Amino acid sequence: MNKFQVDVTAVVDEGAVIGNGSKIWHFSHVMSGAVIGENCIIGQNVLVAEGAVLGNNVKVQNNVSVYTGVICEEAVFLGPGCVFTNVINPRSFISRKEEFRRTLVKKGATIGANATIICGVTIGEYAMIGAGAVVTKDVPAYALIVGNPGRQIGMVDKEGNTITKE
């Protein structure tokens, strides 16, 4: 039997999978079909949508929506208010659910506060996306990305320390 913690104000739909040791905080919603690994922390006001996958030891800070098609491997950090998209050209009057694009955030990557990740990209292992960056294309492993549009300005090590800078 899984043992995880869910705040009384959070909603976890039947059919969601939540791993041992995970914690889901205030006003969050985990939808049916979402998968959350072991020892994850889901902050306040977070949505984990149907089909979204969070690996073990993922930390999702406050006010993040992890939409269908987003896959975060283990030990990913999602900063406060970071944004994922899942449709490239949304319109409120056109259903484009069949056009959802997969976004992959690889092991150990960090996405900074208020960064925006456009759907369909892969963020490499241990990459560091700076606060407010807008990622529009694939990011190499260990890359340091800043700006709008996001551009690589250096490399980081596994612990997130800058090791080279342009």
C-alpha cells in the first residue's frame, strides 16, 4: 500500500498514481491518469494533468501546471510559476487535443521561476533554465539557458554550478 501525504485542500482524482513518500500541498489537483513518482514534492496550487509523468524525487514549486504530454524524469526541479504548453497554436474555439506535443525534461534538470517551456522540446540532463527564460528549442545536457528566446550562455555541472560562461 502506497504511503503519501495529501493536504486536505488538495484534490487527487481516482486513477492518479502517486509514489511512496510523496507530498501534495494546499490547493493542488492531481488528475486521473497522472503519474507521480516516489518522494516528490508538489507545492501549493499545482496541477498535474492526465498523462503527465513526474519521476522520483521531482520537486514542483507553487503555481505550476504540468499539462498532458509533459514528462519529467527523476530529480527534476520545476521553479515557482514556470509554464509548460502542450499545443503550438491554441485557439479557444478549436479542439486540438490530438495535436498535443510531448515535452521531455531529463534527469536532474532545473527550470527556473517563471520560465516558459514551449511544447515539443527536450531539456537535457542537468540543464539549468534561468528564471524567466523562454525555451523554444531543444536544450543540450548541462546547458545554462537564459533570455527570451532562450539561448545558451554556458555550462553547469551536476550540482548546478556554472563551469563555463560565454
